[in-house]
Amino acid sequence: MTRPFLKMNGAGNDFVVVNALEAPFAPTVEQVRAIADRETGEGCDQLIAIEPSESADAFMRVWNSDGTMVENCGNALRCVGWLLMESTGKDRVVIDTAGGPTVATRAAGGQVTVDMGAPRLDWEQVPLAEAMDTRGIELQVGPIDAPLLHTPGAVSMGNPHVVFFVGETPDDGFVRGSGSLVEHHPMFPEGVNVGFVHALSPDHIRLRVWERGAGLTKACGTGACAALVASARRGVTGRHVTVDVDGGRLLIDWDEASDHVFMTGPVEVERTGLLSL
């Protein structure tokens, strides 16, 4: 059995996208891993299926490269939004996800803006294993008297994020080592995406992300949104920030009136192909 696919990326965060609007697409964990494998498969951070929806233009299903199904993916929302707008001629589409519905609209320069909704800031919404102030939770990495990382912010953008603030942009080894350690920490019963924010100015940050179930990634849309929210809550930045990720640049706005977070960024189609299942 074969299925056509599009290989796309949003700021370097790459996806294999399958149209499942007419024919169901239900890969096994092993098949997802095989597709995502960069050595022997098509290679991607996430596998995406565009499915029918009764309440939206489409439903977006997301699998991480380890085969787990997850609630949402911000960069994939931009890619799917662009595809739906191109196919329908609309300038605005509604995409449902396991984390809730999202609106995507066209932006200047061929970019796409996604309304990521309001951040969820209560400890039970992230979720955490115990009650804490999510502006700075009790967690540290390294020796007790001289931790390498400590007191991160915690935010849910439909999926759980923890955000550490660092004095300089960490290298790959540090992100892998710390991220993999924190991802499965008992503090996070559903696991967690781990962000590392280096603030360059009140409206500009550098972000690196260890993504739950996917590892070190060139960009994480929900991670960029969570990074802004955590930074603004700590007074590190304002509510409008340029976020530089490994794969490019995202613009994130946390609107005061609606409390919604808006993400604007690029979309790229890399190639087409056929999946053998």
C-alpha cells in the first residue's frame, strides 16, 4: 500500500504531511518511526494527517518521531493552514486538533499567522505533579548548591512546556543532556517540552528546544509561544517578541485584550513522494 505525501517545514521544523480527508490514515507506532527515521525513512520531526472535521475546515493529527500521538504542533498548523487556504482560496481556515481548534490566516510575504489560543497557566493545566506557581517552579538541574538550570516557567499551549532562562545560547550537547533529563521528570506526568531562552533584548530572544518525543528540533511553534509567555510573566520581555530558533525566525504576540497568543512564520514545501506502508 502506498500513500502520497508532502514534505514541508516551518522554520526548519519538518513534517511528512498526508491527506486523509477521503481515505483514512492510521499508521502503527512502528510505521510512524520508520517514516520519521532520517537514515532509512523519509525523515521528519512529526508525521501529520489532515482529516475531515464536522466543526472545522479539517482536523490535524500529529505523531512525534518516536511514534507517540501528541495534542498539537504550532509549525505544522501553519503548514496545514497554508495547504487548506491554497486548496480552498480562503484567507482564513479553522483547524481542529486534539488540543482544541485553531485559526490560521494569511500574513505578509507568504507567511501564515496562527491563533494559538490562550496559554494555560495553572499548575493543573500544564500539568504538574503538585501545586506550584508556574511563573517559576521548584526544579533544578545540577548540584544543589550550584545548579546549572533552575526555577523555570511552566506553560501549556495545548501541550506541556517548561522554559529555562540561560545567560547564553546552549550548545547541542547541553540541550540534549538537560532536555532528555527533564522531559521525563516526575514533576511532569505527561512528559514535557523543554525550552532554553537566551534573552537578547526585551523584544528579541534566542530559543532552543528539546521536544517531547522528538528530541532536538530546529523549531517548535508551541515552544516559541510558551517561551514568550514565560518570558513576559517573568518580566524578561514584553508581550511582542521576535524568536530566533535554529531553523529561522518566528514572530510571537501575546494579545492583552484576548489573552490569545499569535504566531507568524514561514511555510516551505520541500518535495512530494509516496509512502510505502
